[in-house]
Amino acid sequence: MNNTTETSPSLEGGEALNIIKVGGNIIDNEEKLTSFLDDFSKLKGLKVLIHGGGKVATEISKGLGIEAQMVDGRRITDAETLKIVTMVYGGLINKRLVAQLQARNNNAIGLTGADANIIPAHKRPANPIDFGFVGDVEKEKMDGKTLALLLENGMVPILAPLTHDQQGNMLNTNADTIASTVAVSLSKKFNVNLIYCFEKEGVLNAEDNVIGEITKSYFAKLKEEGVVVAGMIPKLDNAFEAINQGVKAVYIMHADGLLNLINEGISTGTLIK
């Protein structure tokens, strides 16, 4: 069963801005990525794209004889791994997306959090688990002015999941967290929709049907019942934090529904409210 919800493509208030985070399973698949970029390039209005790319980084690491170290699904970023993710996220994937969007007449500009100090962060404390060169965003230092300037001048920012510690070091940072943090910082100026696009239709219930809407209390119930687990929990945590701090709407959905959501106001995914 597929849930379909009518929604407004532009909400009341300031100028509409759509911030889209695209998951690694789309980045890693040539056919899916081409389809996504075709749709993304046709979106009306202001937009920002945040991307992942962990699988590509893992494959390149293996090719160099470096095995990825994971704890609870999270990458340990030692010094050698940091070099690889910086090259892969900030270089290979980011610039490929920029080139593909330029070919589709979108004036894309590729950035990391270090560029123009867009996303300052600090190295995550080593206790209880030392994740290495992993960054926690310093949200209070973000003002969104640089991104707003780019948007107002007709550019489409493409952000890699990399930040910096303001002491000369790059840091690997969760792309979902970057998406929600950027959405909050830009919500002070724009009317922001935050959209997480991945390979599933949305948040699914025990029968694998799409849950049309999730409130904070319903989220707690779904966690208690074991319906929402693993990687979906931090994604929803980020979504609710964004809503609480001024983002107008958050959607979790299949990438194929993006064009209908933004241009036609029809959602087939999950609305967080």
C-alpha cells in the first residue's frame, strides 16, 4: 500500500528552499543516480544537495589494501581513512555530481564544510568509542550566510559530508546530520523543506507499508515496538530536531517521488511533523 499526501510545494512565509539529502545506495548505482539527477535538475526554485558515498569510499579503501572499520554501522576514520574519504567525498563524488548537474543546466557548485567556513565542527571525543577523525558540527557557529549568498546568485550548492575543526584538519561527518544542520541554519532566512531521499518508499511499518505521517509520540511508540531500528533512528532524530528548530517540513521518501513532491505538491513518502 502506498500513501499519497497532498502538500503545498511552497509553504507560507519566506522564499521556498528545498534541501535534499541523497543516500549512498543511489550515489553508488549509475542508473538510479542518473534518474535522480534528471529529476533534481528539474526541481523548481532554490535547492541544495547533500550527498553521502560511504560504499564508494569502502571500495576504494579495499583497493588500496585498507579495510574499513565499523562500529554499530559507523565508520572509524583513522588518518589513512580520512585521506580516502576526503578524496572520495570532496573530490570524486562531489565534482562528478557538479559536472553532471552543470550538463543539465544547473549552476552547481561543489563544497565541503571547510569552504568559506560553511560548517565548523570539532573532533568527536574519544569516549566511549574513539571514532577517529569524525566531526560533530558546532551548530551555534553556523549562520548560513555564504550558502544564502550562493543561492541568491542562482547557484546550486552541492555539499560533501566533510567538515573541519578550524585548526587545519578535515573531519568525516554524518551526511544526515549535515543536512538537518544546514536546513536549520537556512530556515532563519528561507522557508525550508528538508527531504531525505533513499531507496525505500519512506518509513515502513511492520507490514512494510509506508507510514504517511510520524509525530514525536508515534516515533517513540515505533521505537518501543521495534518497528523503527538501526539507521532510521538517527535519521528521524535529525528530522525532529530540524522541525523543532524552524524547518517547516521534513520528508523521508524514495528518490523517484522527488519531482512530484516539489513541483506538484504530492508526497508518496513519510512526512515528519
